[in-house]
Amino acid sequence: MSGATEIFWTGGWDSTFRVMELLTTTVGPIQPRYVIDPRRASSAMELATIRQLTQHLEAGGYAEPGRIREPVLYRREEIPPDPDIDEAFLTITRQNRLGNQYRWLAMLVKAEGLDGIELSVEKGSLYPIVGPFLVPVGQDTVPAFRVAPDAGAVAVLLGGFVLPLIQRSDARLRQEATERGWDEVLAKTCFCHSPVRGRHPCGTCRPCVLMLERKEEGARLGWIGKTRYWAIERAVRTLPVGLQWRCRQWQETRATRKVRGQ
């Protein structure tokens, strides 16, 4: 670790909120790290958003020039496998739903010696897995948490991360952002996993659907995202559950092939 606060920053709402929180509660440099996933069409847009947000935060007086360092980049396909982490992930997912990104992020943390890097996950689907094992750590004036080292498979998979948002819900974070006057900056974050032409929200991925169905934020999808939502997402919901699943798998596979240029 470099002496800076290390954080996985995607340019999304949660991790950008945490960057802004670090700017107001700590005095040292912030070192973003980002994993380029060739299977996701959003990587180029997310990297561009990180750089635009950094410029905006500096121009707006939130950060001194250079305090937010240039992001360190990794490629997902170059992360070395780790059988212990694989086994822990399989153990946990026998009884819980958990995104595959936690597996390869844990492998990266172990391979690169990034123990203690921040992962900005709110109190949501991860919380039932880690909640019983959380212990506080003194990162700054805002409480943060880690998984206790004796938590078995949960510690093997998630013990390398500091989780500063894990005790706060989405509603609470959004209330805090409004109270702190951060809404304008956070409205510049990205959220779409499969942007159309690399820049327009698709309207059909999970983050787009959540954004549109939050009425106060639906305008961020633009007309392309809204049209695709009504033409595709709403149509898919009328199908039987099995066909819905097949359609979503097809959409994901199609987006992946576009990214790979197939």
C-alpha cells in the first residue's frame, strides 16, 4: 500500500460518494484503482467518468490538484487465479447470491498486496453475509468496517477489504449527499453496464432499470435509455419467468460479443 487511501473507484454513485467523503474527512492523497473488464461495455465510459469527476472535484474546490491520484489500472483477464478464494466463493454461494466480481477482486487484492483497500458497498445484499462478522476500523472520522479474520470462508473472500458504507443504506447515503450539497457532483456519475454506442444508457441493465424507476433520477437515462426501457425491459417482463431469464442471458451475451468485437 502506498500511504494514500486506496479505493476501488468505478465512477459510480457509491464509490464517488466515498471519494467525496474521504476528501472531507481525511487529509492525505487518494489512490483509485480500477479493473478493466473486457466483457463489460462500460469500462471506457467509467474511466472517462473518473477523470471527468476528478477534474470537476478539483475545479469545484473539493480536492486540491493532485490529491486524487491517477487511477491504477488492471485487466481482469490478467488477475491470477487463487484456489482458496475460489473455494471460499463456492462455499458462500451455496447458500447466498453473490456477484462474481467479489471473487476476482479478492484475487487481485491478494495478488497485488492491497489488503485494506476500500470497497464502497452499501447496506444491501452483501450485508447478510458479512454483517455478523464486521469489526470497526479507524480509517477516519466516519466508521468503517472489516470482516473479522476468524470468519471462515467470508474472511478468505472478503477479509482484504475495508467496507466504509456497509452499515449505511442507499436511502441514508442519498440523504447524507443531499445534506452535504453533493447532489450536483453525484449526478455526473455513471451507472449503465451496457451503454449504447459507448455513451448512452441502455435502459435495460439492472442499474438503468433502478435509475428509471426512481422517479427523481429517471431523466438521467435520456430518450434512448427510456425508449429501450419501454420497448425491451417492459416487454420482457410480460413473458413467463423462464423466457425472461433466457432473454436476459441473450442480452448479456450479445453485449459481451459487441465489446469483444465479435
